[in-house]
Amino acid sequence: MTALPIEGYASLFWRRDLNDDVVARGAFARSLARTGAARVRMLHQHDSSGLIGAWDVVREDDQGLYVAGRVFDFTPQGRLAQSLIRAGVLDGLSIGFRTTKARRDQSGRLRVLTEVELWEVSLVTFPMLSGARLIHRSRTRAA
């Protein structure tokens, strides 16, 4: 078995996504305190039929929800994801969650997520939040 290490931001605080949601700092804290990184699943395209890896680190920092983990090669989906990441064509991240607490901003247009139950972080082609991406170190590291 080989594992491809990856890292990036699955969510960024106070950035509007395509669904007119913004995530407030601290929104993941209670969920992560309860479950830790080990219970947050790594999926490809939010497909719950197969895991593709494991998140070793899932934490809030000053920017947002930082994740670091490994994509495994023991499933067809994992091998596909590894190949696409190495080719530089798969770099989006997206969160799967249940809203626990939210409010509307002053304009009434944006939903501010103040507490969420985080279920999974997926590698995706088109993230709802354009800045939710893998951090690419260098081509040689990923090869």
C-alpha cells in the first residue's frame, strides 16, 4: 500500500460560497472536540460508498479548517484520486456537514454558519468555496 500525503483548507472563515453560506470562526470547534480527526471521513466527490483515505489532522486555525491526511491506493477510487492529484487536476476540497446553528447576516442574503457537525471532507472537482483547495508543495513531492 502506498499513501499520497495531502493538505489544504476545506473551509475558509468569512468567505462566501456558491450557496451564499459563510462559516464563522469556531463553527467546527464543538464537533471536532467531540469526534477528532479520526471520525471525519475522506471521500471522493462526496461519494459515501467508498473511503479513499484518512485525515490525520483536522483543525481550525486563523484562516479556516485545515486538513492533512493520506490518500490510499487500495481502492479504485483512491488510485484514481491519487493519479488526478499527481496530475494537478484534482485539488478542490468540500465539507459534508449538518448545520447545528446559523443566522442571517445584516443584509439577510448570507447564511452565517456558527456551529456545524462535520461528517466528511471530500476531494472534489468543483468546490462550493473556490478557495477550498489542496496546498501544492511541489511537483516532485506529489510525484
